[in-house]
Amino acid sequence: MALVLGFDTETTGVDTKKDYILEVGAAIYDTEEKQIVEVMDKFLAWPQKPMIPVEVKEIHGIGPALIQKWGAYPEAVFDQLFEMAKHCDYICGHNALMFDKPILETALMRITDPDKKLLQKFYNLKWIDTICDVPYPNHIKVRKLEYLAFHHKYIHQQAHRALFDVFACLHLLSSYDFDLIQAISKTALVTLQADLPYERREEASLAGFYWNKPNKKWEKSIKEYWLNDTIRQLKFPVAVSQEKLPGLAAAISPSTFPTNYAQTKLL
């Protein structure tokens, strides 16, 4: 049996270093009973009173009036969050590794945290991300939460509200073999860059790559668990991010990639 803390945030924007968390949703999920056993949903009233852009409020519906009426001190919210987390084996979110995890770290650095006790607890958390750690079938290419919920016969009400997104995320988690999800989650996140011009966008998109405009590259982030199979299935050359895999050769084509990556000395 494992206990998983489903976790999601609603924020003032998408910059994990500058934006603020406005809402935290969390739910403890018992993987053996397949039941949610405890929940929390809190608005955060920051003393800095961060601005909430109109276009952001239109997405999640959280504005200054709601925060003023129902917001709690961030320190109290995070204390409650980590009180729940201490009973759990994992913390799980959708796009957690790229967004919710780093913006939570930023938030914890802003609060009054004597001896950085909450930050230390944060660094000890084990994360599962339902974007990259769940073994979705090959025909499901899109990783948006609403899309995945629909494909898994889940009615996702009030999307972009933290606790409701947690419920959808945990439904995805519950639909697959948890032992396999654990194994995938323990491997590193790597980035593939496709050796394709922008004009071949249909081919890149069908393979799950997105256009990184600043880098002018087609990219796709996956877990190392899938690296062998992914490389073998691609019909075009790719490079593996050297930031994720130090020392790896700059470009690797499907025909030259090691057939048993896990046993190479590149790790």
C-alpha cells in the first residue's frame, strides 16, 4: 500500500520564480483502497498583495475579493500541506515537475520559515507527475488534463480550480498500474530535440514534440524509462538534452542509439 498526496496550485501566472500561489488543493489517496481519504483547499492571502492579471482571473476565477474574504496566511496553509505530506509516500500533480514543484519552492522561500524546516521537508518529497510518469497508450498524444480526463471517462468539473484538478489527476493515477508508475517516477526527466525544420511541424507534432520558440527547436520531455523505446520508434534524428544527461554525445539518430541504454556508462 502507498499513500499519495495529490497536489495542485492556482497562481497569478506561469513564471515559477516571480508569480504567486493563490490556491492550494491537496488530497491524500490510498492506492490500496483506491479512495481519497483526506482533502484540503485553501486560498492564500499574501502580505505582498500580488496583482492578479485580468486574463488569469478569467481562467480560474480567483480575484482579490475572494482572496480578501477567504484567504489564509501562507505559513498556515503550507503547515497544513506538509502535515498531510508527512503521512504520504509520494506527492503527485499534473505538470508538477515543470510547474507546481518549482513554484511551491519559490513560495516557501517567501514565507517566515524558521530554520527552513518546511523547505527541508520539501526537498525530501518524492514526486510523481501524471504527464510523464503514467504509461498512457500510444494513441493518446495530448497531455492536457481536461483531454486526458475525457479519455479516461472522468467528468472534470471546475477545471483550473486546484482541488478539482487534483481529483482529475488522481483519477488518471488510479487508472494504471501503480507499481509501474513508481518505477517510471524514479527515473530522470530528459529532453529530446528533433532534427527537423519548423516546416515539418505535422510530423513533429504527431510524435509529441512542441516548438520551443526561443530555441527554435522541436522538443519533447520524457522520462528515461521510455528513452530506448521512444528513440527506436522515431523516424528522424534527435538530440538528448546534455543538461539532463551530462556527457552524452550531441546528436543521436534512431539507428545509432544504444539498444540497451540503461546499461551504458552515460548515466
